[in-house]
Amino acid sequence: MSDNPATPVRPGEELDWPALDACLKEAIPHLRGRPQISQFSGGNSNLTYRLRYENDDLVVRRPPFGTKARSAHSMIREYRIMTELKPVFPAVPETLYYTADESVIGSEFYVMRKVAGQLIKDELPAAWGFTQQDTRRFCIAFWQKLIDLHQVDYVAAGLGDFGKPGGYVERQILGWNGRFERVMTPDVDEFSDVRAWLQDNRPADSGCHAVLHGDYRIDNVILDENDPCHIVAVLDWEICALGDPLMDLGSSLAYWMQADDPPGLKALVMQPSTAPGMLSRREILDLYKEKTGVDTSDFTFYTVYGYWRVGVILQQIYYRYFHGQTQDERFRTFGLATQSLGEHCQRLIRER
């Protein structure tokens, strides 16, 4: 894949294109011509559009249509984190404009310059001709970028007031446990033991705080067209925060399947983490320790948290399917996936 795929705008998600065009040309005066408009199909949350002008290529982000919690789709948070990070962490898109004026397209929105590069999903392109050594180099570069993010001095970058890093672990555990309790269904266990264990085994606040991406996966990075081992941009900052970086690492590793995982886990693979040459989770933890000095030898709490968090996310979606709020058949098996992840958490707790 040589570029980020954009398709025709989905019915019902059209914007007031003339108003948007006029607004952008006022804010970014060099724009010329009428834009070619398309929509990025990935993601299930915020809406992302491409406006390709004669002399520039822009991306517009806005919240989804309909009723939503404003804090869950804050455009200014995304815009600010990328804007402040750019000078010290170049692997973010260049931001150009933000407005809270909802009269233009019906919501706040922001604009960034489209990043050229490769975006891959569930497998490494055969055209790369990667050996296992090449794949290992790619894998190390991918995880190094997360390490780089965690080592950013966010106070010096102007993000000291971006959030409350203290108490992050407690807020996450209480939050995800509470979310699960609100979407339980009779065909999925309550997993009260997992929820209680996470609450009772929360590590003390280490005082080690960082910028957390919250959804760091291979399909959320753009790669250099000429060197796939060079990450030119990290995308999807909508759930970024300040907090314990090990929680971010645990969340990311929960999506990192490996060849010897049980079938229930491997069925959830979302990225080419099982390709020959990819690092195992233990090797990634060792790399993180080597590069940061942070002890990752006992990572059970963060591992359980990561899998539980994914399970709750899937259960939230399955709850809507179970109660007929959506007829999307893709969600039929999400309850089974939540059950599998919960049972895996139980095994990890027993074997710790």
C-alpha cells in the first residue's frame, strides 16, 4: 500500500463543503482551486475527510454526528497535543487550523496537512521482500517510537497542564471496571475476580509520568515510502493523556499477538505482529527496560489491565448488538471475544 486509503464520503456524513472551503481559504490563504473531497474509512469514532487542493493536501477531523459526550471527542485536545509535540516529537502530522465555531460544518473541527507514506494493516506487504532480520529491524523501530514518545519532556513542551498524571492508574481501573458493569450481558461472565484483582493490586504511583498515546498499533502509524522502518507520523491521538507510561505499554501489548498464543487470542490479531522476525512481548519489555531503565520484569498487572481494557471495549460494542441497537453482524462474536479475554486474564492472575 503506497498511501492512506480515502473513499467517497459516506451517505449522511457529508459536510457543508462550500462553507468549509471558504473557511479554509480564509485561514490558509495559499489554497487554490476547488478541493477533491473524500473520506478516510478507518476508525469508528471521529470523522476524517481529505480535501485535496491544487497546491495542498489537507485532512479535516470532526466529531461524529449525533449525541455524544463532548469530552470523548474533543478536537482541541487532539489539535493541541499534536501542535505542542511537533517540535520535540516530529512524528506527528503538521496542524494548520482549529475552530470551535460550529456554524461552519455543525461542530468544532481542525485541519492538518496530509502525511505522505505507507499505511499497513494486518500483514507486511510482500513487495517489501523482508527477511526475518528486516522484520526484526522494523519491529524495533516501531516500539522505539513509543519509547521516544514516553521520554518526551511534556512540561518543557508546554503540556504540563494537559491533564492530571497523578492517580492515572486508579482512574483507569475504576473507569474500565465501571464501564464493564454498565454493559454486562447474561452470556458473558461477570469476571468479578478480575475486576477485584485489578483494583486490589494497583501499583503505587511511581511518579514516572509521560505522554500516553492510548492506541499505539502498527495500523496507526505512517511509514516512509522508501524506508518502512522509518515512522514519519503517528496517528489517532483522540485518547491521549498524561500518566504512567507502563499503562500505555500494557495497552499496546494487549494488541500484540504472537505465534504461540492460545487460539482465542490469535483470533483477535489486528496487525502483523505474528510475522516471522517480530519480537515477542517479553523481548519488547526487555527492549523497553534497556532503553528507559524502567523495570519491566514483573509486568503482570499491566498485562492483565491491557487485556481487560480490550475486553471491555469489545463488550461495549457487543452490548449494543445484544440489545438490538445495531444489526451489524461483525459484532455477533464480540461477546465470545470478551469471554476469551476475561478467561485469559484469569489464567495470567493464577500463573503470576
